[in-house]
Amino acid sequence: MKTPIWYALGLWILWMLQFILFRPKQKRTPMKTAPNFRWGIVLQILGQWAILLPAVKFWLQPIPSWRIAAGAAFGLVGIWLASSGIRHLGKQWQIKAAINDDHQLVTSGPYQIVRHPIYASMFAMYITNVILLGRLPWWPIGIALFLAGIEIRIHVEDTLLRDRFGTPFEAWKVKVPAYLPLIR
């Protein structure tokens, strides 16, 4: 049966596994943190709710195959971006916006395509939900909230990186878009 919730749930589980499988093995104390990133998380959660809650009664109804294929494609891109981004950050990856004393500017792997591949992966997974579960008029509202949350988090992290790395960060920022390839 082509019920969207099982596809969405399976892709989200695979996405979350990347954060478990590739997380740093040792806890580190950050040198500098930026607590304002939490507001971005709140908006992202509200954006997810705008997709999931209005769609509850449709979760088990069949959807067309093209929606499943498109949702799976975005989900797989999101899983790859999360996995690759976390592995390239290595011991520097953490949930909160922070810089460690030995932090390095990572510009390899997916960081050559976008400066924030983990946020790009979150957006890809969000689009997966929109395709598989989204209902009008809620999904445009949800996207606006979700993107506002990502923008807040990127601004906070870019400020930390600019303060720490200065000119090398600015040069990288000019060449590489934040989280959507080809959009500066």
C-alpha cells in the first residue's frame, strides 16, 4: 500500500541514524557558544508541525507513485548530506552552535557545495514531508517558518565562523552558498 507516513517515517529514521552512527565519540567543551540558535530550532519545529498536524487524517491514505518517488529522492539527498556533513566535521560536530578551541574551517566534501550541508539535509527532509504529507494551505506556511529557522541558525553559525576565521571564512562564503546550491 502506498501510504505516505511509512515512507516519511522510514526516511526520517535513516536520516536520524546518521547523527547516531557518525557522532563524535568524545564530549568536548566549546570555547564559544551562541544560544540564539535555539530560536531557529523553535521555528523549524513549528514549520514541521504545520506539515504533520493538518495531515494526520491523510497519513494512511494512498498517494500517487510520483509523490513517493519524489519524496524518496529528496529524502535520500537529505540522508547523504547529513551523513557526509557529519563525517567531514568529525569531532567538531555538535548540536548547538559553538566553536571549540581547536576548531578548523571545514571546506571539503559537501562543504564544497554548500557551507551548511546539515541544514541543507534538514531542508531536503522537510521537502520530503511536504511532498508526502503536505496539504494546502499549511505547507507554504510551514516552509516559511522552517526557512526562517534555518536562516536564523545559519546567521548565528556564520557569525561564529567569521569571528573565529576572519578572511578565510569570508573568502569561502563568497564562493559557496549557505544551504541551497546555486543560490547565493
